[in-house]
Amino acid sequence: MEPPTQFTSRMIANGQIAEGFYELSLAWEPGVAPIPAPGQFLTVRIGSGAVPLLRRPFAFAGFDAASSVVTIIYQKRGAGTELLSAKRAGEPIDVIGPLGTPFAVRDTRIDTDNNVVYNKYAACINPQKHIIAAGGIGVGPMLFLASSLKARGIPARFVFGCRNQSFIPSVKTFADANPQICTDDGGAGFRGTVADYVNANMSLDINTTVYACGPLPMLRSVNEIARTAGAKCLVSLEAVMACGVGACMGCAVPVAGGGYSRVCKEGPVFDGKDILWERM
């Protein structure tokens, strides 16, 4: 992967899309910064003063190559995001990105010589099944992944969970993903969590990859369901990042085999089997 770039971007749009949630669009010049991939993130310097002192990390929620625009989805829940939500189109903003390790997709192709489906990363003749699981603010990177898979002609099922109907994003990319909605109160879609829905309604096996981003309890449950079925589970973790470039070790998580991995550097995407969930 190409190294990240620090540059001054321009805000294209910044508006509310659900209760407490906002979508921000930024100019992204491929000639200046590398093209982002699903699962990666950027950091922004929100203000010029001492508060907020640290840069804020946000996962990419989309990239439009035609217009050279990236989007992020964020939740207003502190001083930094309060200031960010007040910014308007045309304002400059200091950006570093893309950062982190993206999702790796086990792809399928048609072998025209033998007319069979095969997996270019594994010796199997069965088509891969892709399930995208998002909870709350985890919807951003999963929308980017969903649109990326769709552009590559790879079918995927999208499941999104939130507390109630007011937290369902009102953006076109969400509708285009054709999500199965789950709400805690049953006000929209399936009553229950994303893990409840996957466990009760989806058939997982060795040819399935589950991609997940959301609250830690959701990730832990979805990973357990996938592993029990023999499926692969790739999770995008959230963490408090002081530097975003792997220098401070503030976002380290315990991993199998001992030691720690940095969410900002080795992650944020990890194979679920490599995380010591009992210590998270």
C-alpha cells in the first residue's frame, strides 16, 4: 500500500442523516493522496486551537472516483464532533490518509474454459458467500465495502442494526445496499440484534466470509457465530487513537499468540480468530 498523505482538503457537504449522525463529503485528489480502500480511515484536524488537541479518526464510508470525493459518517458525541458538525461546505480541513489495513475479499470468478466457479485465493469450486454486518456507527465502512463489492459484481447480503428507527441512515448508499434492518425495539425490520438475525436467518459455512463493524458486543457475537459455522470473520475495530500512525501504542488490542496489535496500523481490519475477545 502507498503511504498516507497529509494535505488540505475542501469540505463538499456536511449534513445530518439520522439522529446524532452526520455524513461529511471531502474533496480527494488521487494525484495528491492514494485512493482509499474499504476498511481504511483518515484523520482530520478539526480546529486550529488547543481544543480539540488530537486529530480525530474516521472510517471511509465511500469514494466516488468520477468526482474525486470521499465520504465519512460520524456521530456527534463530544467536543470534537460537535465542532465538526458545525463546519460547512467550502471550508478547508487538514487531512491525513488513507490509513490502516483494508478488508481483503475472497473473490470468485467464472472460469470460461471449464465453466465452473472458482476462488482465486483458495482451492475450492464453491462460490464464496459474503455477509456484511454493521451496527450503529459501524455503518460507514460497511457501506463502502458494500458498494465496492457491488461494483466488482460480487453479491453480498447486508445486515444493519440500531436501537430504533430514528438511527436508520437516510442516504442513497444505504438504500442501494438493500439492507436487512434490525432494531432493538422492533420499530423497523427484524426485532433484535444483527447477531440475532444472522444466527436465526443465515446459513454460514466454510465458503462464507462475514465482514463486521460495530459495537464490541456485536463483533464478539458475530465472530463466535461465524467461527462455530466454520466461516471466516473479518472485523473492523474501533479504538481511541492518539496518533493514528502506530507511534503511540494507545490503540493496541490483545491478539492470539501473545502480545498486542495496533488498531491504527495492523488494523483496523483483523481476522476475528486473531483477537483475544475475552480480554477486550
